[in-house]
Amino acid sequence: MFLGWYHSRCRKAGRGLLLAATGILLLSIALRSIDISVCSQFELGTHFLWHVFITLVIYLVMLVLILKYRYPQASAEVATRASRG
């Protein structure tokens, strides 16, 4: 969550992806927490969703890393445009 806020504040590339990853992570933790109580009504439970969403979080964070190191000028361009108004 801190990195998403930091990237958003500094207008770095991938800021929306990190904030989305934070939201998905919180959702996956919530689903994992209610898994035991939901299993009696929903046979599959929500544990598989934990794995799906955690995988999505890892994908989004890796995508941000790729954007940062493969296209470092993208962050500088966004910051320059933002400072111009």
C-alpha cells in the first residue's frame, strides 16, 4: 500500500497498477479469512480465489518492475508533464 501511495504521489509509472494490486491483495486476504465459515455453504470455499488473486497481485507488481526498469524514461516523462501543469 505504501509503494502504491508513493508512486502515486511522485507520479511514477505503474502507480495505478500498484494501487490496484493493493486492493486485490486486501480482497484476497478477506476471502482467505472467511474461507472456513463459507465452506459449509459453498462447497469449493474461497481458498482457490486466494490463489487466483495472489497470482494476479504478483503479476501486477512484476509488471510495474518491468515498466520501471525497462522503460525508465516513462516515469521522468510523466513527472515532467505533471510539473508543467
